[in-house]
Amino acid sequence: MKQLFRKLFFLACSLQLVVCSFSQDIHFSQFFEAPLYRNPALAGIVNGDYRIQTVYRSQWNSITNAYKTTSVNAEYKLPVRNDDYLTLALQVFHDRAGTTNLTTTHLLPAINYHKSLSSEKSMYLSVGFMGGYVQRRIDRSKITTNSTYDGQGDGEDGLIPQYGYWDGSAGLSFNTQLGDNKDNNLVLGAALHHFIRPKNSFYNNAGVIVNPKMVFSADVRFGLNEQAYLTLHNDYSKQGSYAERLTGAIYTHKIGAYTDEPDFTIGAGGFMRWGDAVIPVLQLNYRPFALSMSYDVNVSKLSSTSYGQGGYEMSLTYIGFLDRDNSSANAVLCPRF
């Protein structure tokens, strides 16, 4: 009986997605590993000339037809004048969910300009924009209604199997070195996503739109001693009537003979999606690669149905420097975190 209830529950969620074509943006527990999806003005704030990242999330495996989400972003940072920098980036996003294979694909180029605010330490104000095309589709052959048994298809007149729209985001960020230690950094950000308010309906209903989303972020990293540092990540987002708050910390220990350039680092910590999930996180950084793994432990009202199982995530990051005279590896001042 419980198994039947769980399947009916997920089917109802899937039908709501198809018929109403309305949902909040997918969320990542490792939001700090998807900077462009978080805020286009966070592109290029990294200790490197380029960064490539991917995040994979699988959610609601305890029910059926789990949400499977993949994000890939690439960033290339280059100096333009004085101590200013420009970052060119690309965000690719793919999500599939439900019994009807509701699929969403994003292809979003981005650009971010970093304006230096100090000649004595790294302090930058960044303005970023991201925009591109989004496609959504469903598999109508997987929709089963009473009309199906009467030989009349799914009975959903006017339902189109796929559609697309243009979307856009804009953001600001401020990052600065804290004190004399260049490894101690603060990053503050604010972004507005979906400011175009694109139409979002499988019935070509102009009244159904993607609600704009505001995201406010605050990240800080500071050394505890020569061999360890602590990183705090915080996000607050608001989209329509839905609000989400994520906060947590990761403790990282350096391993190797030289603390300035350790052989590798290991990290452990935890996050809270308030009212929804507790999220333990493990990290391994072996330059130029960094691997993060996390798992959502559901503590919301749905925990009795999901048996506490939310979703697991894995992210992989590659950060590198280019062999060029103006590489940020040789710069005294540079956007970094």
C-alpha cells in the first residue's frame, strides 16, 4: 500500500509539471560548484585562467523516475586593461524528470567584467550577464488517461510535445582579499534570473511564465592555521511564492610538505536547506582536479514518503593556468576565491 501511495504521489507531481508547465528552478545542494547558474557575475572569480565544472544530481530515487540533472559550465578569464579582467563563459544544463520524461535543456553563454577597486590588494566589482535558449519537451506516448483506453490518444487537446524560449540573467558581485593573506577572501553577490519572464507552457498559454528569481549569496574563506582553512557558503533565493535558504561550511586540511602548495587537500562539512534537507559534503582536491560528493537527507514533511532519502550529487572541477605572459598566475591583483 505504501509503495502504491508513493507511485501515485510521484505521478501527481509529474502531471502537474506537464499540465501546468510551472515549477521552480532545479536546485543544487552543491550550489557553490555551479557559479553561473547561481549568478553570472561569479564567473571567473577563481585562482586560475580557466575553469571547467560539471555537477550531476539524482533526486527522488526512493519513489520512481527520479529527477536527473546535469550542469556543465566553462569559464575563460583574461586581462583587458590595467588590473581589470573579462571572463567569457558558457552554461549548459540538462534535466529530466517524471513518467513523461519532462526534459529541459539550457544553452546559455555569459560574460562578466571585473573592475579593480584597489591598487594595493585584490578587490573587484563584477557585472555579469547570461542569456540564451531553453528547450522543454515531453514524451506524449507515456501519458496514460481514460481516453487512451478508448483509443482516443491521451485526450489532451492543444498539448504540444515541445517548445522553446529565450531567457536571460544579470548579476553583480563584490570580492575582496581579507587582511594581508591573499588566501582569505570574501565574495558577495546578487542576481536576477528570468528577467525576460519567458512564456512557459505546453499549451501555448501566454499567461504561464517563468517567474523571475532573485539570488543573494555570501561566501568567505579564511585560514585557521598553516595547514587548514574554513569556507562558508550561503545562498538565499526567492522565486514567486517559493523561497529557499542554503547555508553551511567546509573544513579543509592541507596534506604535503609545503602548505603554500600542498600535494592535495581533503575537506568535510555540511549544509542545511532550511525546512527541507541536511546535506553532508566530502571533498578531495588534487590539483588541477577537485571532486565533491554530497547527499540530501530529507527532513521535510515528505520524509515519511521518501524515507529520508533526497538526492545525491557529485561534482568535478578542473582549474588551470595558460602558458602566456599575462596569465593570472603571474598577477599580483586578480579576482579569486
